[in-house]
Amino acid sequence: MTDQLPASSFQPPTPQFDACGERATPADAYDALLGRLRAEHVPYTILWELTHRCNLACVMCYNVSRAEPELTTAECLDVLAQLAAAGALRLTLTGGEILTRRDFFTIAGRARALGFALDLKTNGTLLTPDAAERVADLDPVQVDISLLGATVETSDAVMGGRDTLRRILRGVRLLQERGVRVKLNTLLLDLNLAECQAMLDIAQEFGVYYEQTFKISPNDDGRLKAARYQLSTSQMTGVLLADRTPFLPKPPAASRRTCQVGLASCLVSPYGVVYPCNELRIPAGRLVGERRQRFADIWADAPILRQLRSQHTFANLPDCRGCPLAAYCEGRCAGLAWKERGDPYAGHSLACRHAQARYAEQHLGMSVPETPVQAWILRARDTESHAD
Ligand code: SF4
Ligand code: SF4
């Protein structure tokens, strides 16, 4: 178990992606170890969506439930053994809502018995004293909980449930009382932007880690269900201006990877499908069913993983290579590009909008350049309207 960090542990607004970060030089020994595991393609960290079932209906949820059954308890335990045998060390269990699975503590308990370091992502509303006790017994590295409003009305409107704020904060308190490290995560939407500061105040009052992000993902089937809630460029600029974290524009080197996808992490879906990550849902292989393969074989041989390992560098991104805002671009994501443009090597509009907001924040009053992606979208719209 871990102590709570002091209330100053705020991380500024970013488009946040799991397993994405890259530092030019390692910050510490752990970072250096991660670099080695990536270089050796060890599947060090696995994000596992245990279920797509959920007791809430958040407006920006990107999960799409499939008609096929989710993994059984026995299948989950087998997958755990395979992940451990392949060298995985860190496991993030997420959903849907993990606590809707009756066998959640059986699966999580086995994961700990196999020696995995465990991170949990939950909406927090189902945490009773008993459930919190059992979570504490798992001794997780961290429990991530979403905070999507600072008032009852906003939290309920975003999360599609009743009394969500009180239930979330009760869950946070129950975990804190048992010494579990909690992090609150806020996705900034136009629905909750007015409560941006108030949500930070709540996190400070509780003394937990806290992060605000911008990223609304298209659904897993590519539909843009929640795009209307995405912050505009000027709203993002306002958030960046208020944040005041120093930013240094840096033109990317041609050999730089834009993210770590495929190097030391991947996603397992509730249906036993392995994907490069939670955004890039190009199947790498299946762990169940007639065409099932061993995890270690999928990890070593899947064409999409091999391709991403060798080709995912800035030099291979045709949109981004010539982009006037590349030095300001912090959030290009192969998965979002694939969902929006059908090409993991493309640029995509959220990253472009965020880069424009960053440019505007750095060059107040100057006109903001258009990106190649935006020019392409305008041309496509033009062509469509002429064809009508
Ligand atoms: S701003 Fe857009 S086009 Fe430019 S580098 Fe980023 S994703 Fe690519
Ligand atoms: S594809 Fe996107 S979500 Fe996946 S690791 Fe890269 S930046 Fe992160």
C-alpha cells in the first residue's frame, strides 16, 4: 500500500494516451528499464479490458459491445498464465466497469498471485466498504477513477447515471482510508469545462494525483458519437493559457517514434482479441476460439505489431512530415488517425486542433497556420459539395 501524495500532484491538460510517452533521455532508473524492455520488445505492460459492461453510460464512452460472449473466468485465468509466461509484468485492468464482473476479484487475485503489478481503472461508483477492502487487499499500484464534473448535475449529465459525484467521492474516500493510491482523471468536454477549476479543487481537497486530458476517442467502430463535446481550438487555447506549464516547441527528428505502440505494450479485449493498443484496434490475433493462438506467438509474429515496431517513425508520416505545426504537435495518435482516416500513419484532426491551440498559446495574436490534414479535409469537403 502507498501513501497519498500531497495535493500538488497535478498533471497539466494533455491528450492522454496509454503507453504513449517517450522521453529523449530516461528520467530515472525505472524509465531506463522501460527503454530497455521496449528495445527488446518485451510485452511488459498489458491493458486488459475485462468487460464492456458498465453501470453507467458516459457520453464519450468509446466501447462497442459485440454480440459474442466475453471471456469466461477459466479463459481469463488461462490468459493470465500466458501473459506471465510471455514476460508481462504490469497489468492494467479496465472496462467497461471492472466491478460489474462477478469474478473480478478472482481474476485480479490470480494476477497478483502470479506477481503482476496491478493498476485498476474504475468509475468508482460501485465501491462499497467491502469492495474497497478487497481492492486494498490486492495492493494495487494505483486505482484510476474518472471525475467528470464538480456538481451533481454535470457529473450525472456526463456519466449518464444518478448521484454519480457523491458515489465517486465516497469510493475515493473508502480507498484512501485503506491506504490505496488513487488518481482522478478528468476528460475536459464542453459539458464540464466551466467546472475545470472546481474539479482541480476537489482533487486537491482529497490530496490525490490528478490529470486533465482533452482526448475524446471515436468509438471502436469508428463512429464519432461524442465529437460534438470535443473542446474547440479556442477552448483548448484558454485551458493551456490558464495552465501555464512551460512548453518548448521542438521539431521532431525523422527517426523519432511518435508513440511506443507495439514495443512493450498491447491491449486484450473482453473477447480475447489482442490489439496494439486501446485506440489502434487492428487485430493482432485471438486468444480464444477456433483460430486461437498463444499470446507469445501473437506478440512475436503478428504482422501489425511487426510493422509498427519497424515503421512507426516521423519520417513515415506523410501528412506530418510537411506540417508547419509539427513542433507544436503533442498528441498525434496512430489509433485516432486510423479511426478517423483509415490510416495509422496519417495525421488526425484532434492532434491538429491541439497543436493549433498550443501555437496560439505560444504566439498570442498571431494567425495560426493550417495543417496538411485540415487542408485535406477542406479539399475533400469541396470535392463532395461540387459532386452534389
Ligand atoms: S498537427 Fe496534425 S498534421 Fe501536423 S504533425 Fe500533428 S497530427 Fe500531423
Ligand atoms: S496509437 Fe495512440 S493510444 Fe496507441 S500507443 Fe500510440 S498514441 Fe497511444
